[in-house]
Amino acid sequence: MSRSKCTVRDVILQPTTLCNWDCDYCYLPDRRHAQEMLPLVARSVADTLRRQASDAPVNLCWHGGEPLTLGVQRFSELVRHFEGLNVTHRVQTNASLVDERWCDLFAQHGFRVGVSLDGRDHDNRHRVDRVGRPTADKALRGIERLTDAGFPISLIAVVSDPSPGRARRLYETAVDLGCVWLGVNIEETEGVNQRRTQVRFEQAVEFWAELANAWRKNPVLQLRDVGRVLAYAQQLLDHGSATAPPIDPLPTVAWNGDVTLISPELAGFSSPEWGQFACGNVLRSDLAELVVQGMNAPWVRQHQRGVDRCRTSCGYFDFCGGGHPANRIFEHGRLDEPETDYCRSGKQALMEGVVSLVDDRLAEAHPAA
């Protein structure tokens, strides 16, 4: 990647490390501490975008800790630096702090809102507050305020116990809440969450098949994961083959300006082999230059070797693209291992689940004579 061709398209911004909840699968190490982004960090990112010789929009995702713990005034001070730029703001929140002032701010700047919720009641049991109390009711009230204010809600859920019943309940909850989009992550070993959920492959296949089936019966929202499989299938139909995309730089700018590439889950972490994963700081260097430098870092090259190993050894590669670096480092301690639990439960089982549903529907439509 040459400097002249580096154009920043997507940026994840961490306005604060603090979260008012304490989900037991969370990967973030400093979620109990209020380390807040200075306006100077946001201005430095905005300056890079302003210098870009491109009219293409840039996606800015404000993401965790819990961004809304920063407060409306402090958050506004960060966002105002991007006024006049061709950007799309997104925020990922647990929705517990949403009120009229937040809705006004989101509307003023054209925010798209994502909410983290795993379901109702027992299905949301891993998402608790600082003293272990359930949080679903607070999240649901926040979602109601957002939808009343006219915001289309994208829902992200983490599932630790995949099953057909869990899939049905989750989809029905997203539909009942009026969500327009649903993305599902089967719990991963990442960051400070080092437990292994030991999801059986067949269990994950059944979960994805039933989630796809629930969507097939009532396709009123976008289903991120099934949509990926269908887009892959469309590529095969249109072109006879599908090519995995190149590694996405996806810069994450931490509260203090440190920049980590290709995996936001690596921000703030280090390894014995590579040290800190951050490639520099926007207070000292231009973000676009850091992307160029960082994509040539030794640990990124090791990840690329892992992707190359996937390409030659895995039949799902063209769909998956080679797995996520955070899963590799936290499961194996290295970035060149070709397969992870996430690959099996979140990619391979997803593909097999959707394919099995299609096979079943074809069998029903064309029973053997």
C-alpha cells in the first residue's frame, strides 16, 4: 500500500474506556475506568479526513466502552470536529442512558444507531450491571426511546448457548422491537475473556440453520450473517467464483490517540513477540501515514501468512477470507495459525447451516419419487 493511494474509509473511535455494565464475555480490559478521548484526538482524525483527496464518504463508528457514559456535552465536543466533512456517524451503545438529549444529538448529526442486546430475560443474562443485576429492561426502554424518535435500530447480539430455540427467540425479539438489522456473534475467546465456550460444530450449524429459517419465514429485517452467505452465493452464480477481499486496515483510534489496525479487539493489548499492537498515535502522526506504516508491521505480516495458510488449506476461505487476527492471537498466541473456534462456529457452521436449510427446502419441494 503506497502512501499516495492510502485513503481512510472506515474509522473506529473509542470516546471512552468506561462502561456502566459488566458483561461477563466482554473483551475490554479497562471498562471500569473513565479514560476519555480529548477533543484534540478527534480533531487530529478529522484533519486527516479533511486532507484526503477523495469525495467518498467515511464511516465513523463510535464504539466502547459505552460511548454514552461520556455525557452529551463531552461527546458533542468530539463530534463537532467532523462537521462539514462527508462522514457517516454510527454509535454502538447498550442504550441504557438514552434520553431526549441523546436523541437530539443523534438526529442533529445524522447518526445511525446500533444497540447491543442478547434477547429478553434469561437470554440476556450475561449482560449485567456493575453489581450483577439484569439489564434487559433498561436496554429495552432505551430502544423504545430511539424508535419513538424515528431511529432505525441495528441490533448486535452475542450468543453463548446456540440452539434452534435460542435462534427463534432472538429473531422474534429483533422483529418485535422493530429492528431493521440483526448481527449475531457466537461468544468468542478474546481480550480479557479467556473462557472457551466449547460450542459443538453441529450445535452451531443447527443454530444458524434455524436463524436463517426464522428469517425465511418472516424476512422483515436484514440478517447480517445470512446475508453474507447469500452474497457469496450470488458471486458464485454471477461470476462462477468468489474472491476473498484483501485485509482491511480498519484503523481503531483509542481514547488517547493510539492507532491499532485490522482488528479493534486488539486495541490496548500487546503480545510477548510483538509488544503493543498500536502502530502510532494521531497526536504525533497523520492517521493515513500510520495506516501505511502499520500495514507493513511485522505482526500484520504474520497475520498475512496465516491468511495465506488458510487460502491453501481451508475450503471455506473464499467465503471467510482467512479469519480474524484477534481470535488467532487470543486462542493460539500467534497470528499465523490457520483456524480458530470463531472460524468453526461463526463462519464454517454458518455456511453449513444455511446450506442445510436450502437442502431441506429443496428436498421438500422435490421429494424423491
